[in-house]
Amino acid sequence: MSDKKIDLTPLKKAGVPIFFIVGGPGSGKGTQCEKIVAKYGLSHLSSGDLLRAEVKSGSSRGAELTKIMEAGQLVPLTVVLDLIKEAMLKEVAKGSKGFLIDGYPREVAQGDQFEAEIMPAKLAVYFEVSEDTLVKRLLKRAETSGRADDNMDTIKKRLKTFNEATAPVVAHYEKKGKLARIKAEGTVDEIFAEVVKHLDKAIKA
Ligand SMILES: Nc1ncnc2c1ncn2[C@@H]1O[C@H](COP(=O)(O)OP(=O)(O)O)[C@@H](O)[C@H]1O
Ligand SMILES: Nc1ncnc2c1ncn2[C@H]1C[C@H](O)[C@@H](COP(=O)(O)OP(=O)(O)O)O1
Ligand SMILES: [Mg+2]
């Protein structure tokens, strides 16, 4: 996939708004994205979902990706970015009104490369949640998710990756004046009310 050049012309021409959705594992990114989709009709692309679909497809790189994800580490930048580009192009062909890029960027370089190659994001929405809450939510999610990475051992490694690689992403967009920091310990609806304030403002701007 990464050896073939992807033609991004239709995506650039569409010029639709792009929102990055950032937060620790279990911070509620997927939950809030569902609500955003229902209200704003944006296209929701989760990098983790795209990677899990790639694993399921039985492609040659699937086994390697599983190993990385079970170790709580980040998969190589080009793998994720190519999957996102392909998925965005499909959505644009269907007339997408804009994008929620969920779980991306997880390191500063991912955001920089995305914005250089595709288009600048309007805003990075960051869900701020304490580690205690993250762990509690993930262990609860583990009861039904069937996800190989929802176990205590991998959760610890994912938190370490978040603190080391993703926390700088938050600072990066804050410095650019493109960060919406949302305290995300409350109920799903309380958090969504905050999300709506930020999105309404960003979409109008
Ligand atoms: N505000 C909230 N309060 C309590 N539990 C939540 C809240 N938001 C999400 N959850 C639950 O926490 C878990 C992680 O949420 P999810 O949306 O999958 O997070 P992420 O995509 O950031 O990992 C899920 O089981 C979800 O139902
Ligand atoms: N942008 C990205 N870059 C590198 N690896 C990624 C990635 N997005 C997801 N992954 C890999 C590593 C993550 O631990 C794993 C699961 O991601 P996820 O589904 O977004 O988790 P969560 O929703 O719990 O935050 O997939
Ligand atoms: Mg998620």
C-alpha cells in the first residue's frame, strides 16, 4: 500500500473541514464521535478501527500490526496515514461534509505529515481524563469489546505510549492555537455539550 502513490486531488479539492480527535485510551473518543456524527453528519474515521479492519482482511502485514497493537505501541506512521488517505478518498467520493479523524495524531510527526500532505486540520479536540478513570473505563470495556489490547498489561503500555508520544501532540496544537481541551470525566451528554460549543465555533470560523 505504501509503495503506491495515492492521488489526493479529489480530497484537496473537496476542501471540507477536518477535526483531529485526541485523548488517552478510553477517554471517550469513539463515544463522542458517534454523537458528533449524529448531529453534524461528519465522516468518522478511527485509526484504530482502520487498523483492526486491515488485520481482519488477512493482509500480509496484519500479523505484524497485531503484535504492535498488543504491545501498546504505535504502528508505523506511513501505514496509518495511507489507511486514512484511502478511507478519506472513499468518503469524499460519497460527498463527505468533513472529517473526524479519531485516534490521530498519536505523535507530533503524524499530525505534521497529515497537514502537509492533505490539508491543515481546523481543530484538535482533546479529551482530558485522569489515568484512574481511563483504566476503569477500559477494564469495563474489556468485558464486551473483544479487543486484544483491552487487558491490564496492554493498558499500562498504552498509557505509557500516550504519555510519551501523544502528550506532546496536545502541546503542539495548543501552541498553534488549534486545541480544544475538554475535561472529559463527566457524563457522555455533559461532555458532548462542551464538544458542541467548540465545534460550532470552529465550523463558523
Ligand atoms: N463520559 C463517559 N463516562 C463513562 N464512561 C464512558 C464515557 N465515555 C465513554 N465511556 C466508556 O468508556 C469506554 C471507552 O470509551 P471509547 O469511546 O471506546 O474511548 P476511546 O475511543 O477514546 O478509547 C467505553 O466502554 C465507553 O462506553
Ligand atoms: N494514529 C495511530 N498511529 C499509530 N498507531 C495507532 C494509531 N491509531 C491506532 N493505533 C494503534 C495503536 C493503538 O494502541 C491501537 C488501538 O487504537 P484505538 O482503537 O484508537 O484505541 P482507543 O480507541 O482505545 O484509544 O491501534
Ligand atoms: Mg476508540
